[in-house]
Amino acid sequence: DIQMTQSPSSVSASVGDRVTITCRASQGISSWLAWYQQKPGKAPKLLIYAASSLQSGVPSRFSGSGSGTDFTLTISSLQPEDFATYYCQQANSFPPAFGPGTKVDIK
Amino acid sequence: QVQLQESGPGLVKPSQTLSLTCTVSGGSISSGSYYWSWIRQPAGKGLEWIGRIYTSGSTNYNPSLKSRVTISVDTSKNQFSLKLSSVTAADTAVYYCARGGAVAYYFDYWGQGTLVTVSS
């Protein structure tokens, strides 16, 4: 099975900050990677798929990059509604697996 | 707009079978090339994919749970269901149903989730 790791596990940031989260796969997954945002008590929300494609309706301040084993989610200017936990997920190899999450909270 | 809604008992006794149903609205469960998945999340922890079903009845299960999981579909009711047998406290989690693609495991629509507690 492919294992996913994320760093950092948590980050404190202020509104307007640029935030970068890293995800690493234990094996190459080409661009088969998704990013999700989860707020407390809510279901995850798909933000990015295929490593860099923005899901419909997701603000353009979110962007994704990477391929192979190393991936990045960037929030260009953090907004109040962006404080949440972010998960990466490998989407091609069976079984699909999620990273442990990165919590973005208020500095 | 597709919507998913989980339903089922919130409390299950150890060794018994957990049963949940996901009702899909806003579209036919049979339309498009979609797979329908179950995903769970223990409190304060990460997400674990349990398995999926296509409307033909074809299923795939996470090997870590395969011996205990059954997923079925009822297209006439626009529903799919999860059964997890021989549950223990480790199965206590929020259970989500979600829609995924046929080519890749991207989950674009999710239910709100339902908490299932395993306790006597």
C-alpha cells in the first residue's frame, strides 16, 4: 500500500499570509493526488484533484503542484474561512489513502 | 446538485454488525460512471477508505477491512449500504458516504457523516 505523509502537522498563520503544505507519497503516483479541506464537524471538501486542477467553485487562492512523490498545496492569501484541516489523498493506487492532515489555525 | 445522506443506528454493541445506508438525491445513482464509497474517521484522527460499489454491483474493499465489510446497492431506492461485522471499539468513528470517479479515487460529493459508537 502507498503511505501518505504531510508536513507540517499544524501551522499557525494570520489572515493574508501565504501558507504552504507539503504531502509526500511512499511511491510515485504521477499526478494522482487530491487535496481536501475539512472544518470541524463537517465532511471533507474536495479542493484540488490531479495534483493541480481546481475543483469547481473553489477560490483561486488555492493551488496545487507536484508530481511523482512530492506535492504542495498553497493558499496564497489566507482568509478567515480557510482555517481548517487539510488532507492529501493518493487517488490512483488501490486502496486510496489519505495523509494524516495539516491543521491551519489562527496565530 | 447531488446530495448524500447517511442513516443508521448511532450505537452498536461489540461483536455485532454495523449497518448504514446512504441515500443519494439530486440525481440517479445509476447515471454517469461513478463509484459510491464509504469512508470513516475516528474522532480526532484521519480518514480511512472502507470500500466502494458500482451500480452494476461490482465492489472493491480495503484489504484491512475486507473480511468484515459488505457494500450493496439498491438502484430502485437510489441507495447504497454498508455492513461491517464483528465490530469493536476500534470501529467507533464518523462514517461518510461519498461519490468517486471510475478512473481515479477523487471524492467530489460527501454526506454529512454519521457517528457510530461501538459500546455495550
